[in-house]
Amino acid sequence: MLEIAFKEWAVVCKALALGQQSLILRKGGIAEVGGEFRPEYSRFWLYPTYLHEHRAGIKPEYMPLFDQAVAEHPPPGTVRLSHFVEVTSIRRFADWAQVEALNDQHIWSPSAVRAKFDYRTPGLFVLTVQVFPGAKAIELKETPEYAGCKSWVKLERELPE
């Protein structure tokens, strides 16, 4: 049972679910303490978001995946959780060359990764993850508590994996 979800672009959630990506790159959300990401949980649901997602943030070869993620957008006011994650390693890179060396392991465009890396203080957290499908997709009502630029969301109840 899990009651924590991690907000991420829907297309990235899709890539993770399909095994096309096994990393999460994170800087921090505006609503997070000090604007800095804290890797607080090692197991969580993927919470697909659509607000900040944009085509320029994805490598061109993943545009069909982007279109598929957008087409699967649930009805307004609904969150659909279908996959959960187990974190296998957490690293923080402050050297751009280290982050750049991961380019073939994710779908983000180089410019999107660089913007994340350079925001405020240079550096990024890199979470290596294993992704698992839930027994079935779960739809929840999107509450005001889930809103905002934050990474972690405590769900209204624990959900079975």
C-alpha cells in the first residue's frame, strides 16, 4: 500500500512505464522548502502532470510518445495513477559533464536538462528507478492539496499496488 505520489510530466511517466527511461532528474519545485528537491521516499506512485509539459522539453524522436501521453489525459479534475516506482539509487550531480553523460538514458531534450541543472544553484538529483504497473489504474479526484509546483503529494488514502 502506498500513499505517496511523485509529480512528473505525463510523457516522462509514460517513458518510465514503457521502460524507455529509468532515471528521474529533479531540481525542485517552487512550492518545495527552499525550492530544493528532497528525495524523501524510496517507493511512490507516478503522478502524471500536464501543466508544465512542453514539446521543446522532449527529444524529437519521442514526440509520438508525447502525443500519446497528451491523448491519454484523464478528464479535468481527475488524476490517473497506473505505475509505481522503487528507487534503486540516489545521486546528486553538481558537474554538468556527469549529467550530460546520462543523455542516452532519458527522453528530456538537452536544453530542458540544462535549464533544470542551471536553475538557482547548479546541480541535479538523479534517481535510478524500477517501475512497476499497479494491479489496475486508479483514478482519484484532483484536490487542492495536490495542486502546485511540488514533487511529493500525500494521497487521500493508501492505494494498493
